[in-house]
Amino acid sequence: MHLHNPKRDVEVSGPLRVNDLVSQLGLSREAVLVIRGDSLVTGDAKLDDHDDIEIRPVISGGAQPRSARGARP
């Protein structure tokens, strides 16, 4: 399979489950999204040699704290 990452491209032999791939790369499953084609894949999904995979970091955000929005106590 061909693994795309913003910092590097890696060739990895399959079949391999997503969780095993992430672990093999030394990444935390909770910290990354694994994308095959245009779809997110779950940790138990099996990846094959012909798959093109992208791993992206999870980016979270949220509402600003009340004080940052100018709310009064």
C-alpha cells in the first residue's frame, strides 16, 4: 500500500489492519485520522497492497470561552 503523510511517503506491505499500521508507525490512534480514497476508515478495517492511504492529525477546536466572547459575568 502507499501511505501519504504531509511529511513523507512510505510504502507498506499489506494486508494490514488500520490499528496495526498506526501502531507500526509509532502513532497514537486517537491522534490521527486514516483516510482511504475519500473515506475515513475504522481501526479494524483491513488495508491491502493496492490501497492509497493518507494519515492526518486530528485537529479539534471548540467554542471560545465566554470571557473571550466579551460576555459579562
